[in-house]
Amino acid sequence: MEYYYHCPKELWLEWGGRRNHFAEHHWVPTDEEGIIFLVCSFRHKNDRWIWEALPTVEPFPHPEDPAGHIGGKHAARLKRYGVYATHRTVEAAELAAKIHPLMRWGGV
């Protein structure tokens, strides 16, 4: 399963590099310095729970949630991709995929 987040790039480097908690991960920059839009899957369920408990990690609504609008804060950071607060996670991912195709949600 793929999940979407905003997080500091430095945190991603630590988790995806030295610690290797992600099974797969891709990202694009946002309009906020040092923050990235990340899509990832985890090696273990526990890794996801620990990741989401970190104070600087901001989860997006589940990609299959039909009412899961991303909201203003996430949209403001993704403005360069044409994302609006009324977009769902899947729609934001599709817009980011124009720059990085692996940002596209692959489903379950």
C-alpha cells in the first residue's frame, strides 16, 4: 500500500537512507523550503505507525477516501503542480506525477 505525506527532506533522508524503513519511496519538492511531498510504502506495519507518530510528518487522507480532500495547508505547498484544497490525495498525486511519474498512486 502506498501512502502520501508532507515531511522534512532531512527526515526522509534519515529514514530512507541509513534506517531503510521504506520498501519504496519517491518525492517531489513543495513550495515550502525543506518540505517534500512523499509517496512511500513501508517494509513493516510498525514502521508506518512510528513514521506517522513523528511530529513533523503530515499524512494525507487515504487515497481511496472519496471525501478525503487534502485541505488548504497541503494545497498551498503543492500550488506549483496546480493542486487545490478540494483535490483528493489521488488527484494531487496525479498532478505531481506530471513531474515524477512514480508519484502516481498504484492502488492496493
